[in-house]
Amino acid sequence: MVDQEVIGSQLKRDRFPLQSEGDITLAVRNANYTIGPVMLHIDMKPGAVIPAHLHRGTAEALYVVEDDFTNEGKQYQAGTSLHFKSGGEHGPHATKTGASSSSFGQNELQMRRQISLTS
């Protein structure tokens, strides 16, 4: 039995709510951590940047879905996953041609509110 079905074309996309540069949107694919990790989908237009930051109280796994994604100056292609421990600084995240990624964490409150920007 499927507890939740999320159809991409029906997702609400909002402007990325944290400090950033350029055009970045965020769609919440799952906010109910009782049925699995929180899943956020992030689209970055060419030249967009998310400054270095850390997540307090939650680890993060990030999956590059499309295009190019740069973390700390190293470029990653679609199909790559990056894993970050709770409290560990990572970033900046950037893209030259645009990037689409999914981020997984423990719960939406921690993913949205417990992010401390370091720049």
C-alpha cells in the first residue's frame, strides 16, 4: 500500500526561502517524516548560488537529478549523490548551466529552520 503519492507536475514551487543568489525554486515532495525522509526538490537556474551553510540537528543527502551541480568548487554530474553529516558545513552550491537536485533529511522543520548560513 502506498501511503503518499507525489506527482511532479502537481508540485507547488516556491522561491528558495534562504539566502541565495539568482533564480532558485524549492518544491516540497514530502514533509511527513513518519512515512520517510523529508524530500525537497531544488531547481537552480544558470549562475545561481546557495552560500556555504550547515544543518543543525539533521544530516542531509543530496541527489543531483539533472545538469551540473558544484559543491565547494567541485562539479558533479546528474546521478551523483552527496551526503553531509549533521552540523557539518558544506557549500557553496552553484551551477553554470542550471541544476535540478533533491535533498533528503529528517523533517521539514529541521530542513527549513535549523539551517545556519555561514556567509
